[in-house]
Amino acid sequence: MTVVSIGKADARKRAWEAAAAVPDPEVPCVTVADLGILRSVEMEGDVAVARVTPTYSGCPATLAIEMAIEVALREAGFEVRIERVIAPAWTTDWITEEGREKLRAYGIAPPVDASNSVRSLFGETVVACPRCASTETERISEFGSTPCKALYRCIACKEPFDYFKCL
Amino acid sequence: MEIRDALFRQLLRLADDCLVLGHRVSEWCGHAPILEEDMAMPNMALDLIGQARSLYAYAGEVEGKGRGEDDLAYLRSDREYGNLLLVERPNGDFAQTMLRQLYFAAFMEPYWREAQASADETLAGIAGKAVKEMAYHIRHAGEWVIRMGDGTEESAQRMADAVEALAPYTDELFETDTVTQTLVAAGLAPDPASLRAEWDRTIDMVFSEARLTSPEVRYPQTGGRAGLHGEDLGHLLSDLQYMQRTYPGLNW
């Protein structure tokens, strides 16, 4: 019987691809890699170690995301360990360009400003409608269907839409 | 005081603040005046409870006696809770809830901002996340305080009543003791007293738009950090801890 030895770099690449393809449970149009939640996948011997950063402190999806990544890696044939890293804190700046495009196509306006622009008082952000691109929009609610989104309405095309808040 | 002990106690105080306020805010779920607020309230409660979980989990590690987040949240009595009296105040009406949120967030936002420079990496990490969440809480609560304070006769009266009721609980935010002093000396956590000027500026800015004035507080209410609470905390904990007290060790 021949023992097939997979090179370490190859295993790491396969593990990354398996984990990176996991969709976000609340926003399934983007993957955990698109969102920048999956920080890295490294091989420690035969164990794939995935490092995951939660979005919001109280994001209820954190556990579901970790479990989905674990399942994906196990199905790809790896032993798995998930590590939750909180420093540095996740920021919307880590959402990839591809991720932003996918959000827009899905009908969610991606975060417009850099995270360091969050103003605690009297700040208003101009958000373009993901459907008609008009900037004539208004905020309906600071908090939307999930902790990471706010609810907006487009004045031009009248459609309500979610806005992925800057964090 | 030993640094480790001080860190454990401060982490618990912060966690207790977040959990107790998170529980209070969650009580609005299904009762908020409009649908948007019915979503906003549980979202903010989630931020706070999430922060509490990270803090309890880390406090348990620092203590090193095998206690986890559930043990610390569900199996301590009110006298062992070190939260501020402000956060345990009952929700009252919407004006009181929003003012309580503004008072607290206007303190915690600069607290977390400075705690990002903590020599303790885990605390700095928790702070990095929490500071951004608190910025949203200030904005949300600030907008409501302005809208109600500068609103109808009734809303303005309710806002003014809320200020009268809650202002006596704000001095406690800035209290220092051997716990905070030990941590400041070790470069681990900010000095609460040093945040007063910024808190005053934020509150003044909102109050001037809201046509509210801060009353002179003659008898500041204090004692929460030392475990001396009002009756209301006991009622809150009996609800919060019911399941673990009735079925010890119960797991979902």
C-alpha cells in the first residue's frame, strides 16, 4: 500500500479553500472569507487550525459560523481546531472588494466609509441605493434585521434596503 | 492590592454593568413604541450581553479557579455583583431608558477607547470591539433625548423628569478605589475619574440641543461597586438567574 503524502503547503491551501467557501449564515451571498471573519487557516501536524474573528460582540451567528467552518473542514478530511481571536477587532474595512460587490448585487449597500470615520454624535452618512445607485436615501432605523445592518429607504426608487454599517 | 485580583474585580464590574444593562434593555423587546425601536433595543442588548460574555469568560481565566462565564453570571448573588446603580434602574418610560443609555454609553465609549491601549492584550481586544458599538449607542440614545427633550410638551416633561430621576446616579461612573488605582498604576485600565470632562462635554452637547439642563446633584447615589444595590437588582437577578438556580448545571 502506498502512503500518499500531501505536501504541507498543499494541505493548507485545500483547508483554506474548504473553510473560505463557507457562507455567512445571515448574509448568505458572501462567504466568511469575503467578510474577513476567517483570518487564517494553518496546519499544525494533521490538524487544521482556523482562526475566526466575531463581527459584533453579541453577534448570535458567531457560534453558527464557527460550527459551519468546522464541519466544512471535517468534510474535507481534516482534524479541526477553531480559535476565536478578538484582537485586533474585526472591522468592515476587512470586507474584500469582491465581498462588497456581492453585497451590492444582493441588495445590501456595503459600508461606505472607513471604520475610523464612525462619529458618535450627529454624524450622517450618505449611502447609495444598491438598486438604482441614487444617493437620495434616508435612514429609517439605525438597527436593522441583524446587528451589523441599518435600515434605509431610497427616495428615488422607493425601495427600502439594508445598509451594512461601518464598524 | 495584587494586580491579578484587581484585574479580576474590574473585569467583573464591567461585565456586570454590561449584563445588567443588557438585560434591562432586552426587557423592551416586544414593548417598544415603534417597530424600528423594537429591533434597535434587542440589538443594543445583544451588544452589551456579548461584551459581558467576553468579559466574564476572561475574568474566569484571570481568577483561575475554573469558573466560566455562566458561573459568574448565574451563580453570584446581588451582593457579589459590582455593577453601577445606574444600570440596574428600572426602565421607567422610554425617556428614562434612553437617558440611562446615553449616560452609560457616553462614559463607556471613552473608557473603551482608552482601554485599547491596555497592557493586557485581551482587555484591549474586547475594548477595540466595544468602543465602536458604544459609539452607535451614544448616537441612537442622543438622537432620542434630543427628539423628546425638544419635542412636545409631554415628551419634554418626561425627559426633564428622567434627568431629575437619573442624574443622582451619574457620579458613581467616575468613582475610583484601590481596584481602579492598582490597574491605572499597572497600565491595565483607564482611570474613570479622568473621563469626566469628556462625558460632561457629550452630555452638554446633547442637552443643549434637547433644551435640558443638568441639575445640581446634592446627594449622589453610590455603592454598586461595593455590592450595595437597590432592591431592583434582586428582582432582575431572580428573572435572569431563574433557570440555573432551579436546575443547577442545566445546559441547552
